[in-house]
Amino acid sequence: MKSRFLLIALMLFAASKLMAQEIQLASEAEFNRFKSSTTYLVKYDDPFSMFNAYMEEDMKAVWTITPYKIITSAEFDDKMKDKNASFIFLSEAMKDDAGVFFKLNILNIVLGSKSGSINLLPDLGSAPLSYVFEDEDDEDVYLYKLAGVLRFFQYYIQYNIDHPKSDIKDVIKANKSKIEGKELWLVKSDLDSEVDSESEISKYYSGKVKLVSQEEIRAAIHAGNTNVVFLHKIGPSGKTGYQCLKFLINAGDGTPLYFDMHKVGSKSPDAFLSNDFKSL
């Protein structure tokens, strides 16, 4: 699926100056129409990828907002014109950020459209997963979080049905206080060396923190543990000059609670920073 098209400037999930919105955004009526759709998970055409295996398990574990089915990319070609259908699929987005060109893996959620054009399918809130570089495209950095992104999709869509024309900044602003009393589960490799232990984190953040494995985060998401908040970091593998995006999401219900980004450099590593903890 990723080689099928190049989507210019997509990041509804960030809703920030990093990305311009040059796609077909879903209207209020289309958000409402989604609830009566059947959602089709489109298989990714890479026999060496674990994406399909993870997503099939994740959909079964967490997807409740619509009925769903699993189809091939060839079936998607014919089905995308169905206005009563919605689709989840993996793609790449391309962007030039102030002269720095990059690509991102994106998990898309869209509605069908009579246009039959993949770039014109109404977008309901697609999410960046990772950077893509010629020498590196490691799906392991996001596979364990896919179920959390699916929970986010459901929360974000329902929020837009209840609060039309909301973007991700509106949603986070409305929910940021809900992090209080929750346990922040973090993978050590996502943290700056200055804050990669619970004792160091406690200098900047007084809330509950637990350093865990990727597998433990996935299990908490599958279990619907609303007491857990996990970090979704999209970083450039330490490459300077690229943005590091950081989201905190409730593992049990998909509520987005925090977003920030910074440009990676000598003083700002590709990691969740002490300043992020101070902002919570």
C-alpha cells in the first residue's frame, strides 16, 4: 500500500505548523456518517512485515466503534468508492519542512468516496507512526503502539461528532488535566539520558511513572487499562535537523493528553525531555 501513492503534507494527528493540511478533511456530516459505516482494514502488501498480524490482533482487541472486515489492497481499489465504507491502511507521507525533506509512515483512517481517488477520500484523523529513511524503516518502533492509535482514532472521531470542527489541539486542551492520577508508562529508550530513571524523572514530574517494555504497553492497551498513559514518540533516529514529535495517550480509551515537538540537535536529543515532564 505504501508504494501506491505519495500523500503530500499530512499530519492531522499533530495539527501543527509542521504540516499543511492539503488533503480532503472530513466534514461534520462525514464524521457522523462514519458511525454507520463498515470499517475495512486494508492489508499491507509486504510479506516480510508484521503489520498485518499485529493489526488483526489489535482490531479484534480494541475496535468497537463500527463493524469491521479485513480486505486486500486489490479489493480496496474497488471498494474505495463505497460511501458506506471506511478504511484503515498504512501509507507514506512526504514533506519538506523548511528545506528538510522527509517521509513518514502514516496510519490512515478515511471514508469511501465516489471520486475513487485515494487523495480525495475524506480523512478522519490519520496518525504518524515513524520516519522513513532510505537506510532505515524499522516497524518495530510502532507495532506495539498500533492498538493505541486505533483507540485514539475512535476517541478522536467520537469527539468530533460530539464537538464538531475540533482539531487535535482542541482535544488535548480539553483533556490535558485528565493525566492527573494516571500512571505514565515509558520505554527507557524513548527518554533523554537526563530523565531515563524514575528517580531522575521525579526531579521534574511528581506523578506516577513506571519504566516498562513495549510488550507491557501493548498488553495495557489491549486490556483497556484507563489508569495507564503511554508515550507515542515519532523521532528521526537521532538525525539532527528533523522534528521529534511526542504524544501522551490514555491506553484504555485513546484520549490524547499531551503533544509537543522539538527539532533534534546537540542540545535537544531525539527523546522525551525534562522540559516535557515539566509541562505535564
